[in-house]
Amino acid sequence: MIMGMYTAVFLLALARLAMCSTRQHQQHHHQQQQQGVELGLVSAYHHPIHTHQSPLDPDGVLTVYWTPDFVKEEVVFEIHARTKGWIGFGFSLDGGMRGSDMVTAWVKDGRLFLQDRYGIDEGTPLLDDHPDWRPLYAQENDTHTVLVVARDINTCDPHDYVLTNDSVRMIYAWGEEDPTGPAPPYHGPRRGNRYALVLLPFHRQVLPTEAQVWTVKQKVTLPHTQDTFYWCHIEKIPKWETKHHYIGFDMIYGKNSRENLHHSVAFECHSNDGSDPGSVLEKHLDVPGYECYTPNMPSEFYLCERFLINWAIGSEGELLPERVGYPLGDLHGGATYIMFQTHYDNRRLERDVTVEWGMNIYYTDKLREIDASNMGLGHALLFSLTVPPRTPHWLVSGHCPSECTAATIPPDGINVFTVFIHGHYLARAIRLRHFRKGVELPPLAEDKHYAADFQQSRRLTKEVKILPGDHLTVECDYDSTGRAKGTFTGWKAEDEMCQAFINYYPRVDLALCRSSPHPRLLQDTFGLGSFQEDLNLDGFEFDPEVGAGQRYQEVMNSLPWDTMDKTTLNTKVLQGDQVIKCQYNYGIKMKLDTNVTRYPRATPFVPPSDLACAALNLHHVQGASDRASAAPLLVLVLVALTVVLHDL
């Protein structure tokens, strides 16, 4: 059985090798990229309904549609451009030319000119001798140019970007006229970039016809004395006699919202004893709101803890899968009262800045098959999330331990279909790791190129089952090279967080499953004095007293970080005990046999290596000459693979 599986993997690698060789044999090389190809040779493409779409520029000149195909291991891109000149499209980690991978194309005299290019600096991108963008269709009319190309997910070309589930910036440019030379001229201001998740299933489908809309709006004038401002207000769902499901949302961007709105989270409000929360929340419906987590915020707002909607900068809204919905209304397993916690930024401390925004919340009385919910994971919102200054690599973790999942998840488990990861501007990578019975499974989500300005929920390609006793860990990689002082947990965009939120079904009673390093561990690692006796690890404590009347952040910033072995310190914090924070709702803490956790002992997950690229590189080194033999080889490999899979 095991040998058969390895044989299948090996033969799949050989199949990819043969496919790559066949494609390279069929591709145009350097000279042919310059001469173009007749349109008649690329006009047989049948336009599908693409799974993804994104306008690229603010004025709507360029729009890209695309569809990943995991069987062919390729992505088809269809680009519509309002120009009769040239267009450019590709990928970059930071939006710049260095390290970019792109295609430039134009239609002229009945021929398509298609060029594979890569950037090494801010100059004209270089022509790739191994073109990997395959033309499928091209057309030009009096106003527009349309280009359809296919690109392998992994071309095995060192000059190409490997398409993954990570955040990437789609770069674009265009010209008003066709190039007069062998390459497009400088684009000037007609360029830009836009974040995307290329391979993950699209977070949006067509809005169901039965969907109804509940619109929430907010208008807030920001204080000029605060660069970060959190505003909380209560909304009440429409009054229905029967059960309804929440199925998605869209943002409405009003005055100053794109410049000053950082995130808005909707929380379900539930009483601690099962009583009607309306008895204390109804009176706040006529109040515009209160500054969050200050003495002015009513204590009953702390009843609102279970996540319902997560929107952050860069998100485009979402729709839930067709089978699931969140119940609405206290009588139907959901919540009647919703608290919106909204984060505004006013970094220049400007006066008279009023921000207007809204949210279209979609619901239906055509009930979905399953009730779903949302759970918060990661590092608790506590002071212990500390990133030292001038540190290029610092890792923070937060655990949802097996004790919590064993106590709340049913025997058949829960099914995760969407993950939302969240950090601020020092975060460079975030991953949600999954452990079960001494073995680490593939991560539920991972972004090696996380960007705080692009926080889109991630629909999983395949639902992941969490069983009772599973252990989940959120890890965040930080880079504080540019900061002279330490960075801590807090509400500001300049502070940090390390969180993940999972959308799952069936709904269980667990709202939060997080942890934070034990105070004793921090004392021992950093040589701190004793923390204050009334230290509350169940609330939001960002700067407690430590030692003789000092504050935690002050003490940590006074440490001689430049002379300390930060790698050893980081390892000690990561491997030490963490305090568990598993809660049904605010103030309703789970009763467990232990209140500490740490990384489980487990065989680590090792991502499978790309055997096809390794084989293809060897193929190139050995200088195989007869590329045309790849097609017969592919047939033989697929026949052998069929036999092996039949034996499995």
C-alpha cells in the first residue's frame, strides 16, 4: 500500500515532467516572441464563466478574470483592457518590478505579440528565454483589447513566480498605442497593483435570488487627539417570527472610509445566564455608540463576544457556501443584538474628519442545511505579545489546546470552510497549524507573504475536519527592523495582534480558544519582577504593573536588546507554558482540568517537495535533446499510473 502510494507520487511527477517538456517544445522562443503569432492560431478558445474576477485599476481600465485548474496544474487568465495599445499583467510580492513575473502583449496587423518578462530592477523587464505564458485567445476592437493566457502553477522556471495560496500583488500596466520597437515603452502613470489570492476558491459567488438585505450604517467624527479610535455601537436584527440565516455581507464605502477605516467586527450578544440580553441592550439602540473598552462603554457591551462578521482593510466582503448559514435571533440559536466594534485611524491627527460607511448584510428565510459559526483563535489580547525592537525575525504563537476541543467539539467533529487570519504591520507571515494524536497535519491556512493592508477571508479548497482533542496553533512571524522600541498587543494599528478566525459547522458553544505565555515564564526569561497581584488574564490587559511600581512596557523597553541573544529568548518563550483562555462568551470561562498548555509533542508536517521540478531541472542539466519524445512518455506514464491507482 505504502509503496503503491510512493509509486503513484513518482509517476505523477513524471507525468508533470512530460507535460512540461511537451509544453516547452510547443512554446515560442525568444525570436518568436518578437515576431508574434497569427491571431487565427489562437482564436479557438471557448469563454468559460470564470471562478474569480478583480478590477485592477480604480478607473476600470483593466479587469482580470481567472480560473485555477488543479488537474492541469495551471491557471487561465482573461484580461479585458480599455485600450488599443499594449497591456502588461503579472505578479510581484511588493508591487515593484524587482523579482516580478509578467506577460506583455498587444495585437497588431492581425498578429498577437506575447512576451514573457521578468524584473530584476526598476528598469525595463527582461525577456525570458523560456516563455511560460501560453496564448489561448486574443482580440482587439475599436475600444478594447482582450487577452486570454494560461500559466502553470509552478513553471519550474527560476524567473517565474510560483502561484500559491499566499497573498500576492497582481501588477498591471498599459499603453495607449502599440509599441514601435521590440518592447513596450515606459508606461508612465498607467500602472499599479492589487492584492489577490490566486489559487484559493473565490470568496464571492452570485448573490442568491432569495437573499434579502439588512443595511447597517455609521457616521462618526474622529477626535483629532487620537491616532486610533475604536467605536462600539449596538444594532438589532429585523423582527421575524421564523428562523433566518445570515449568508454574507458587502461593505458600503462612504466619505473618508477608504482612508480612515481599518476594520469592523460584528459580535453576537448573549447573556451569561440565558436571560434576554435585550433587557440591558435595548436602551442603547437609540445611542450612536461609545468609545470601546473605556469607562464610558457600558459594561453590558462585554456580553458581545462571539464573532459573526469580520471585515478589515483590503477585504471585498464574502458569501457563505450554499449549504451553511449563521442563525439569527435568540429564539433560533443565534443573536438578536449585534455589537459593531469599528477601528478608525487618524494618523495625522486631523480635525473635523467624519467617516461614513455601511454594510449590506445578506440573510434569507430559505434556511440552509446546516447552522454555522465563527471561532476566535490565536494569542490572547494581552501584554505578553511582545516584539523586541530592531529584530528581523520574531515568532509569536497562541494555542487552542486539546483540552478545549475535547470538551466542546462533538465526536464527529466540526468542518472548517473559511479562515480569516489577522495581524498588523509588523506581521510578515501567519499560519494556522493543526495537530492530532502526536502528528502534525497540513496547516489549515498559511500566508508566507502576509500583508496587513489585504485581509480577505480565505475559503478553503477542501473543508478541514477538527476532531475532539485536536490542537490548533496560530503562529505569526514579525519583522521589527524599523522600530526603535518594542511593540506590544494593543488596539492601535502600530500595535500587534496574532489571530485567526475559523468559520465552521456544526455550531458549538465555544467562542474563543486562545492562550498567552505564562507570567512566570516572562519573569524568568526576561528577569522581571513580580506582576501585580490582581493581574487579570481573562480581560484586555496591555500594560500591567511589574516590579516596584513600574509598567511592563516601560521595563521591556529598558532592556539592552542589542546585546541580548534574542533567538534564545524567543525559543524559550515559545517552548514554555501558556495560560489557556477558552471561553463560551465573555466572562464564561470553561472549566478544565488544567489552565496551561504548550506546543504538543508531534511529528512535524513536511510539505511535499516538487518532484516534477527536480526532475525537470535534471532533465535540463543532462541536455536531453528529443523534447518531442515527451508526448509518448506521457502516455506511458499515465497508463502505468492508472494501473497503480487501481491497485491502491
